[in-house]
Amino acid sequence: MKIIYLYPALAVWGGVERILVDKMNYLVRQYGYEVWMITSDQGQHEVPYDIDERVHFIDLNIRFYTRFRYKLLHRLIEYRRLSRLYHNRLQKQFMLIRPDIIVCTTIQDIKSLLKIKGDIPLVVESHINFMHIDTLLHRIQMWMNNYWIGKAETVVTLTNGDAEDWRRVSNHVHVIPNLVNLNDSNQYSDCTAKRVLFVGRFEEQKNIGELISIWQQVHFKFPDWKLELYGDGTLWEKYKREADALNINIEVHKPSSEIMDVYCSCSILVLTSLFEPFGLVIPEAMSCGLPVVSYDSPYGPAGIISDGKDGYVIPMHDCQTFTERLCQLMGNETLRKEMGNSSMKSSQRFSADKIMPMWKELFEKLTSLS
């Protein structure tokens, strides 16, 4: 089977990037599929994760980001020009490769993609929530995108909650959770270290400012505990300065290539996201033996955490309950260890061997219908 994945660039240490690489590697190694990754903006950036040499990598050299050199009207004209160039080059690749399946992992420009794909089944793989943008302009844009997404052969979502939303625009929605790079070593957290961990992008979505506010209350009760923040993003410098100024035992780090070791050196994972399509770090941390305290952000955490068993799911923006549950775990080593043991067991449902057969079944169903 020939499968093409479309993505702008595999250039950052991100959750979607790692999942895509893991899936493509599995497809060529375990199923013997022929897999292509076609990007528009890769350029000279190195792929941050190890990609199997059997995965064909093609960059179309479009550079959509160059349109931001121009002011509004010129920028729009340049975007239209680059879009035409992209689709002309992409259509040539479709004709050369003749794939059985196309998987689009971004939701922009689906309308044009539908025109050039011909009879090839298109899978739209959603890594964002159905609707999470508040500005009117972006909402209009999202509604237009969603209309065309509904015309793809299928939409794959990460959670049942998000699937219910997508069924408003598509009659062909499948739920396939992310596969997770689980801990496969003999090293696990013993939940004794006085360290609480956050891992994620330093962006508005992750709501790190609220986490820091919660930690101010926690630090008053547990001054010997430390909050470790790992990640990168546009707000990294801002929160680094804020954490240093508060002097409440917060350390801010850049991303680590040895993130499993970081999980194992801590005792609790926390997440305060405004929205979370899946929450990749949750099962990762759980596989290392960490209980998790997270907001019930749409739609990921509640589908991963069993509240009261391997962590706590807190109503959105309920800082008081979040603080109480976190302090409860910090003050009770036995409870942390019990929840950590439950976490290790429940995380296994996201292993590649559990998730990838779902993709294989979907691909085979689509090709049998085409």
C-alpha cells in the first residue's frame, strides 16, 4: 500500500511531529507499506526525530512563511501565488507516486486539495479541536475549512468528545487515539522526589500563567517542593522571567531529548491547558509511573486519566480544587505511589501495537471502497 502524508515541515520538537514520525516508521517496518512524507516548508531544517530511511521524504520548496515579508494586500496576493505553486507541484507528485491513500494532517486549504486528489481517498487527521478560536475572523475561517473537511472520505479524531463535534460536518468520523512513545526501560519514578513537572509548548493554549498562580499557593504549603517546566515557544522568555522574579522554587528548562529520564526524576505531572485535543505528555508521564493532575480541558485529559485512580481531572479554571488535589498528592507518598502504579498499567492502551492496527483497518477499508 502507498500512503502519502502531508505536513508543512517536520522541524520542531513537537508532539504532532513525533507522532507522525512514529506512525510512518511503524507502517514501513511492521506492515511493509510504502510511505511518503511531503512537506511544503522543510528547507534545510533537520527532522528532530529519527525517521526510517525507507520513508520517502519530499520537500516541495514552497516557503509559505515568506509571504509575511509583505503587507496585507501584497501578502494575500503572494499567498495565492504560493498556493497555486504548491498544488501544481503536489499534483505532479500524486501522478508520479499514484498513492492509495492521502493523509492530510493540517486543516487549511482542504478545498483545493479535494480538487487535485482525483479518486484517491483523503483522510483528514485532526490534531486540533473542532472549534477553539474566539475571534470572529478566525471562526469564519474555521467554519469554511470545516465545510470542505466534511467532503473528505473520512475525518480521524483523537477523542470521542471531539468526534461528536466533527460529526456536525462529516458523516464519516473515526476515533483513533494517538500512539504514544511509552517508557520501555526498566527505570520508573518511585514518586519520592519532591518535584512536580510540566511539559509542553510555552503558548497561550497551555495556560502556564494560571499554573504559576496555582504554584504560588502550593509553595506556601510545600516550600521544599520544586515545579519543573520543560518546553519551548513564544512565551518561554516571559515565563522564565516571571518564575525567576517570584522566587517560589520554579525552574524553567528548554526541551530535553531525554524526556523519559525527566519524567522518572519527578513525582507528579500537571497540565492546565485551555484546550487539549489529546495530551500526549499525559500517557508518556503515566508510563513512567507519574500520577497526573489536569484541567478537564476539551477533550483529551478526561479520556486518558481515570479520576481518583491514576490522577485527578479538575473542572476548568477551578484553581482552588486544582491546588487542593495537587497538595493532597504532594503530602501523601503512599497515594502517589498507588496512583503511579495504576498510571503505568493504564498507559499501555496507547502503545503502537494497540493503536496502529486501527489505522491499518481504516486504510484497508478505504482502499476496498475506492
